[in-house]
Amino acid sequence: MFFISKPDFELHNFSTSELAEISFQIAQDKNLDIPSLEEIKAHCVKANSANEFFDILHNLSQNFLSLSKGRDWGSALLEFARENPLSQERGSDDDRTINRIVRLIYQCLSISYDPTRRKYKTDPNTGKLIGRVVQNDTT
């Protein structure tokens, strides 16, 4: 299975407003002196990629220079996605891709590889697992 994120992972899974909230929370946790959440959101709405988002943050306040992609950022994104799913069932097809990936990881850890490989294959266009056509052995 594979996933394609357009334009990138962050903006595929989160709005710029949500990314601003996540950034604001990380900065508060680090006791950084930063602009208000409303000001951050107003500036970051123009971002079309995670790189542009971070450029805007860094230009908005020197204190945001300590914030970048990495373990803290990834953990904060995952926590936000977990607490704010887009569907009733976390990890369903209409949820955030990040939640679908986590659900898939849990499934992979709990289901044996061989039966899955026999029953499913990866659709080359969507990256989703689809059922294999099983031919009955009549010999």
C-alpha cells in the first residue's frame, strides 16, 4: 500500500488553521514569546506547502526558528489528528490520511502476512488493498 500527499503531508492532512494551532501549542509548551493565535492563522493561511508554512512562521517571529519538522512536530501532528478525526470512525476512508496510516499499521501488526498476501493485492492506481480474484483449484 502507498499514499500520495498533495501538495505535501502536512497540507494533505491538516488545514493551515490547524497547523497554526499545532504550532501555537508547541510554542506555548516551550514558553516561547510568539504572536497571538489569530495573528498566526491570518499570516499562515497563504501557505501552499509545509515549507511555505514554516517560512511564514519563521518570518513572523524569530522564536519560531526553533520549530521545524522533526520528532516534536510529528508527535504533535499525530496527537492532533488522533484528537480531531474527520470521521466518526477513526481511520476510515473519509478520515485524515495520517489516521488511516495508523489504523493500517495496527492492522498489519495484528494480522498475519501470508493470508493477507493471498487475499489482497495493491491497486497500482490508488495504493489501496483490494481483494484478489481467487481461482478454485479443480484438479
